[in-house]
Amino acid sequence: MNQTWPRHQKKELQAVLVEFDRRGWRISKTTYYKLRCPCGAHMRMIHLTPSNPRYAQQALRWLDKLDCPAHKEEQ
Ligand SMILES: [Zn+2]
């Protein structure tokens, strides 16, 4: 797999990044991971050490429910 970002230390959050990547999002890393939708309008950040144990799950659900024209062909 050709990964364009430094791997996330937490396995479940790395899986979140992979899922966003699969849908065409651009991922860059500063002090957190910054995710940018192919449509250009949507953004999401993924922290390195979120305190919320449901953080990964919530990010994936947010992505699933996102109403974005750039995602319609995938679904
Ligand atoms: Zn979008």
C-alpha cells in the first residue's frame, strides 16, 4: 500500500486514516492529522492522543453520514 502520511501510532486511528484515504481524502500531519475532502469543502482533524475512547468510531460514523457530492459514487 502506498501511504502518503506517517503512520498513526494508534491502530484504530490508523484504520480511520486508511478509510478516509480510500475515499480520496488528503491527509497531512502537523501536530495532528489534517484530513481534507476531495470536494474541497469538508475537513476533519484526527488527534494523536484523543482522550475520548469512542473517537475513532465517531470519526468513521461522521464520514459515513457526510453528505458530500464527492462521495456519492462510492456509495
Ligand atoms: Zn466533501
